[in-house]
Amino acid sequence: MQALQQCRECGAALQERKAHQARTPFRERAEAEQILGWIAFDPSKEENARVLKSADEFDLMKNARGELIYAVKNIPELSKQEALLVKEVLQEFREREIEKEQHALIENTLEAYCRKNFLKLDADQRDYLSRVLDSLIFDFGPISWMLRDEHLEEIAIIGLGREKPVQVYYVGMGWLRSNVCFTDETVVRNLINKMSRKIGRRLTLQTPKLNATLPGGARLNASMEPIAFTGPNATIRKFRAKPFTPQDLVRQGTVSAEALAFLWMLMETDFSLLIGGNTGSGKTSTLNALFEFVPKDERIIVVEETPEINLPHRHLVKLNVVDNLGIGMKELIVDTLRMRPDRIVVGEIRNPEEVSAFVDTLLAGQGKGSYATFHAQSGSEALTRLKKLGVLEMDLASIDLILVQKRWNSIDLASNARTEVRRVIELSEVVMQQGRAGLNTLFEFDYAGKTLQKKNESTRLREKLCRTFGLSEAALGEELARRERLLLETADKNAAVEATVLV
């Protein structure tokens, strides 16, 4: 009888939800958080935030302190009674098997539950409660909408409580706090385990950290106590469903058309490339784009720790590290020596064993070239780090070109506006000078002019291009200029098409 009375009270409260929310006391909101283990709050009410940009599923807002907030719109701030309803209906679903496509069962179950407990929902309530239940049952709860948003590159759970809301990395704007927070460690752990279920990994006290790949290709890293003493955390790095094209790189200013025309011709030769840069600088995106210049019928072998490289080639084999089986990058790179590839792509080399294995593929002269990413802020730093990781001086010449891409913040002092910039800042060919490896910098970024400028003519690589294409020096210059014009024209055309679609 007591439960029935509570349900009747719940029904009355649901009928007056809009008026009720405006006067909901902090204590009741805290009780709703405790019931669900998470909450989505309304920044316009709690922080007097105003909307700067509105989309179907989110608002970009700014509060009175000038802080930007990423606000998910599809999750209302639930009352205590609504939170109880969601929890109890959710429990019914957890006690039975349900297929992904059976979304209609949610509305039917919600209706049956309300009829059984003498509850009456209006159309608005039925819609948002069904939506919340759908996300909790079939997707990943309150962060489901964030995962679908292509504006976001990263989603980070950084602990528990309202003082630690979920953080999101918005393209071009950097880290923003969201209007979603988690308040229960068990809920966070269950969410992480649901994400990693398909690969058979779980976050437990015995295994308090994990790395996994989500069904859509996003990368998950998570940890809990005793490793994470500030609370459970998870970082989800998303990747574009449609990789960047060379034209995208030109249009966005990532690299100049002149430099890209040079890279275009090189990618058609027997050519090895090391892409350096800091974290999140776009190394992998640029590597994906450069492979648009490689014939689609070539045999490509990709070795990665976490799937990030997305190539359009038909004859593609992808090998991934499996830590719990003791299969690492070194073993996989060595295996490629027996696979007769046209091209070898290594996601990232970081330690002496991986670097040594990658250099072995270069020295073996596999196919038409080997490619890898590496953490280094300049070409000279890349050479220095490679030497410290055990690469012999004479073996460094097996690398044809080092491309460095960097990410940094640009701040306008007048408006205090902050934007994130990703640019190719250096292209240097590796040359041997008196038995020592050195660099001939071909293109270098001019920070004052904000452009990638040609600095020196190539010697070693220009000779390779002339030999491969059967061109004279003059004819090579004409071909590079033709490709540069073509890149600019197609980049402008694509930009016009996108503008038309937006209008």
C-alpha cells in the first residue's frame, strides 16, 4: 500500500512537472541524483546562462562568469519522482533479454507500468522519459548524445559530483564543461563495462584500468581506485566517420597547397615518412588524408595499438595489439616482414622495441614505403629522440621525410577569444652530412604570417621524383605547379558545395 501511495503521489507530481521544476528545492534534486547516479541540470536556471549556439541535440551556453557550457538538450532535469519511475522501469528491462531493434518495447513497458501503478503522463513527459530510458537501455546513458555529436573530439568523465561535470573537447574551442555529471561510482563502472563488453574487458578492483574500442570506432581509456584516487574516470576519443581529405587540409589551412602537391607526388613513389607532433595535433588525420594519393589496389598493412587509421583501400589488412595475450607492436611489425605489403603503416612508435622494429621494416625495403607517427615537436627533436631510442646514425637515412604537425592555442588579447590551431609546421628531408644524419628543411611555418612557407629546395627527394616520373627539373616544377592549382580549385569547389548545403 505504501508503494502504491508513493506511485499515486508520483503521478500527481508528473502532471505538474514544469511548474514543479521551477521551484524544485536543492535537496530534492540531490535525491534524484542519488537515485539515478547521474544528473543533467539546466544551466539557464542554475547559472543564468544564455544560449550562444543552438543545435538539435545541444546548446552552447555562456554563464555570467563568461564560462562556456556544452548543454545536452535531450536530457531534462528529472524530478525525484521521475527518477524513481526511470529506475524501476529500467529494472524491469534488466531482468529480461531485449534486442537492439525493439525500441517500441520501451513505450509499451512504460505505458504498462503507468497503468499498473495508476500513473498518467502527458505527451511531453512520455517523450522525454522514453528517450532517457532508450539511451540507458540501448546506448550509453547520458553521454549517448555526446557520442553522436561530430563537433566533439573527446568526452571525459573526471570524477563524481556536480563540481566534476563531464568535460567535452569541442572542435576549435577546446575543453568545455557539460551539464551532465555522475554521482555514483557503480553507475560509472557499469557504464564503462557496458562500453567494453564486446571485447570482453571489465573494470574491476582486480583490473582497475582498461583500454577498449567502442562499436563506432571511438577509443576508450578508463580507470578507477586504487589507480584513480580522484574518482572513476574515462576518456573517449572519437574519430571522424568520414576521414579528412587532402582538400580538407588545404581548405582548413592545415597545410599549404604547394607543400601538399609535393607530398602528393612523393606518395606515388617508393617513399618513407615519419609524422611527428604533440598529442591531438592531427597526425593520424593527416596520414589518413595522404593515403588518398595512394592507388586503391595496393596492399596495405596497418599496425596499431588502438584502431584510428581509416584507409579506403580494398587490399587492406589491419593488425591490432592485444595486451592481455602479450601481442605487442614489435611482434606485429615484425610479422609484416612476412606479409609482402606494398605499404606499411604503424599507428605510433613510442619505445625502443617499436622504433627498432619500424626501422627494420625501412631497412628491409618493404614494398613502396613505410609510415609511422611519433611524438616530437620538430624534425631535429625527432632525430634526437630516435637516436636515444637506439637507432643508429647511419640507419636514420632510411627515413625520407619528417613531417611535423603541431597544436597550440591562439589568443586574441582584444577580445580574449581563444581558438585552437592545428598546422603542419615543418617538412624536412633527412640527409647524411659527413656520416651524420641531418635535415634539409623544405617548408617551415611562419608564425607571424600564419602560413607554411617554402624554405629550401629538395635535393634527395627531388631527384627521386625526377627519376620516378621521368621528368626533367623544369618539367617537375611544372607538374608540381599543376597539382597545386588542382588542389586549390577542388578545395574551393568543395567549400562552395558545403556552403550551399548549409544554406
